[in-house]
Amino acid sequence: MKIELIDLTVRDLVAGYHDDGEGGVVGYGGKLDIRPPFQRAFIYDPKERDAVINSILKGFPLNVMYWADRGAGATDKPRYEIIDGQQRTISIARYVAEKPGFSFKGLGFDNQQSDIKERILNYELMVYVCSGTDSEKLEWFEIINIAGKQLTNQELLNAIYSGPWVTDAKRYFSKSGGPAHQIGRDYLSSATKVDRQQYLETAIKWISENNIKEYMRLHQDVESAEPLWEYFQAVIDWIKAAFTEYRSSMKGVDWGSLYNVYKDEPLDPVKIDAEIEILLDDDEVRRESGIYPYVLTREAKHLNLRQFDARMKRRMYRKQEGICVICKEHFGLNEMEADHKTPWIEGGKTVEDNCQMLCRKCNREKSSK
């Protein structure tokens, strides 16, 4: 991998600046893609934007910016793309080159005195350009992304595998109020954000069974992302058919993984809903979102069932005088584990009368039977 520092002034950066209003933003005489497919929209607030211009006016250094070299063969797109520094670049370009640009302390760029304009245009920026293999670029992106307004994992992958597939996929998955958001917002985690590419990440994770990089590598030059969109719709339709009553606890469930396994299984929505109601009322169940995978998999780990607390364990340990009820050997408290005499699946509760202390070996063997 090659990384080199290039000489660049604000004058060079804003040359040929153009924003087509639909996400395409270029500068550096048309050679710089300021908003490549993986980048998010402009998010600096006025205070952050003004700080950039203030730093330039006072001659203070701005943080280092990073570009990737797409190679001389990238004739259908600008030669370079911004990896880190998009927000600073757009702040500069909108002040200097956009007509009308914004004002700083009541003055737009065109209102400045000629010597101030020259000071701004001649301001030197520190830009490092990286060229190399996809894996080398990804490693570099991850390193430089440690500080600042970080890119998400999916945004980083969009940078590596940018192409027609990523561009098309964003039509479906990367806009608030867009197709994926409209049908999936009730089922994806409330922390999942469309504009941070997390809808796209979730959909690829589901369809690829958690092999996102390989899926994107194989589809990088594919023109249409419609198969992914159709898959996503199928998952949502399956959820609505199998779990007919919507509950807020359905958000954030790993629905794609469940769909991949159970989509062809005959399911009884009425029976499923009745069981969900019982589980929602069960004080032993601590994770409501785990109810949905449980009713399909029968794996109690999804429910995060109540555990015996430390005081209950100590009281039972003293009552048993440190003797494991199975092997009858003596152990220290930290060598023993609390166990339900009658398991939850058979109606057992997490109460002292249903508690017994077992040594770790006996408890593991009992649990595996």
C-alpha cells in the first residue's frame, strides 16, 4: 500500500466544485468525489461549520484529511474519493465556491477584502492519499476512523466495495422514509439508523447469514440490488403472517435468521400468539424480545430467565453445609452453582424452595441431559 502527502490549497480543493443536489458532489477540478457512495450526508451544524472557516481565517491547522486513489483506470468517475474529511471539505467549498454561500460573522466569501480572500484561497491543507488493495484500504480506513465522527462498519464496507450495486442498494435501504424504512421500521432496532447504512447492513447480514463482506464482494459490479430488496420484503411479510399481533418488543429481533430457518415450516399464528401472551405475563422471563425466537427454537437462552440471587445462594449453601446434593462432596461457595430443582419448562420458579446448590461438574452434567 502506498500513502503519500500531497500539496493542496483551498484554491485547488474548491476548483470545479459542484453539487448536483442528488448526492453527487465533486471538487479538485472534477477529480475528487466528495460524497462517494459510502459517505453520509452533510451533518456539521453551523457551529462546527463556522469553526472550520474560523480556523482557516486565523491560520490554525485543520485536522489531516484522507483520500483514496481509485487508480488511473477509473475513467467513469473522479480519480480520488474522500475517506475522512468530507464535512470539513464541504464546509470550505460551501463558503468559498457555492453561490450564494453561507456567511461567517455576517460576511460571505465574496464580501471579504481581497487580501482576506487570497489568505483563504492560499491556505494549505494536509491531505494523505492512499492507494493499494481492497484489504489494505479497509485496514487503513479502520485505523484512521478511530477518532472523530466515525464511519459505521457498513459505511467502511461501502467504501471498499463501492460500485453500481452499492449505489442501487442505497435506493432501497439508505433513506429515511424510503422503501426499507417504511416496511421495516417496526421490526428493526430503534437504534438502527437508515442514514448510517444500518438498514442495509441488517439486510445483507440476514441474506448472507452474517457473511457481509463476501456478499458485497460477489455483488460489487452487479447493476441491481433488487434481489436483496425482494428478500427483505419476504422477511417482513413472513413476520406479519407468523406473528399477527404487533408488539413493540418485536423490534431488534434477528428476524432474518429465523426466516432463513423457519420460512417453510407450517406455523399456527393463533397458537403462537396465545403462547406469547403467556410468556409476556411470566415473571421468570426477563427478555421480552427473546420470546419470538423461543417460540420457534425452544431454546430458553433467548428468554434470559431469572437467576437465583447471591443472598439466596448463600442461604442455600449454608443449609446444605456446602454439600453438593448429587455427588455428596463438599465444595466452597465459589465452586458451586444454583440450580432449579424443578426446571422452568416444567413450571419451576426462581424461589428459595426450588433452589439447590450443585458443584460445577454436576450442574454441567445435569444441564446437558
